[in-house]
Amino acid sequence: MENVKYRGEPSDIQFSMAIGYWGDVQVELIRPNNDAPSMFKDWREKGLQASSICVWWLTISTMPAR
């Protein structure tokens, strides 16, 4: 990736990524490959091993009316 910035500073982050599906659920696995400034490095320095996030994508036709 080019022109990556983390917290406003240039970062040479390198990572491996795999994307797959479990039914309708998209699953992403991301592994940092270096110690460049990144949220991954910050997590490791805090002793965290992993992070998870859930995101739901809705199409206009499935969004509830307001």
C-alpha cells in the first residue's frame, strides 16, 4: 500500500489479509507482517492478541422506514 498514514504520520505497514464468507457473513483475517506504526502495533504493545468487529451492510430495500 502507498501513502499510508497512522495518526497523521507516514507508516510502512505491511500485512497479510484473507477474506472469506460464512454464509452471508464476510470474515476477514488480518496479520501484520512488520512493526511499522499501526493500530496492530498499538494493540500488541498493550498486550492484546486480537480484535473483532461486526458490521452489518444493509441495502436500501432492507433498511427500516423512518
